[in-house]
Amino acid sequence: QLQASGGGWVQPGGSLRLSCAASGFTFSIRTMYWVRQAPGKAIEWVSTITTGDRDTYYASSVKGRFTISRDTAKNTLYLQMNSLKPEDTAVYYCALDSIGRSRGQGTQVTVSS
């Protein structure tokens, strides 16, 4: 089970940190993903963190602004989002795959002035 939280409304240039509580599987050995879906658009891959936190990957649209991390003791995945832009507005999900088929409950992020 995956449950994202931490979303909300923020002005352009602001920051948010999303969390995703994971349960029901061995979180520490899974590659984990953040994906998002803007209104009227398809699901978009945002970021990946590999097993053992060896590697992280980011979509070009968020690289340099977002940081993915995890706390295996808390079974929690994070996404630190800085310098937010209106085009980052979307429902954000954590998932076990890059296209979001295994995504859990999402959290809404709205960036506007």
C-alpha cells in the first residue's frame, strides 16, 4: 500500500516536501518512483530512486529543483520540491513502476499566485 501526503497550495518559487508511506512489501529493496498527473494529461514520470539508494533519476522538467530520498527505518519515500512552477501543478503519486500502474493514493499540488 502506498499513501502520499504533503501536498497543498504554494506560490511560484515556493517549496513543498511530499511523503509517501509504504506498507505491505519490503520497501528497502524496491526501486521507487514518483509520478504525477496534471488535469487532462497523461501520467508523467517524475523521479526514481534505486535499490540501496544507489542512483536517482529525474525528468528534465524537474531536474535541479526536485530531490527524491527515502527513510527505510520509517518506510517512507520523500520528494523535496523547490522553485515550484505553475506547470508543476498535478496530483503526485508514489509508485512501484515508472508509468504509475502500481500507484497509491495521491496528493494534490497546486502552484499559483
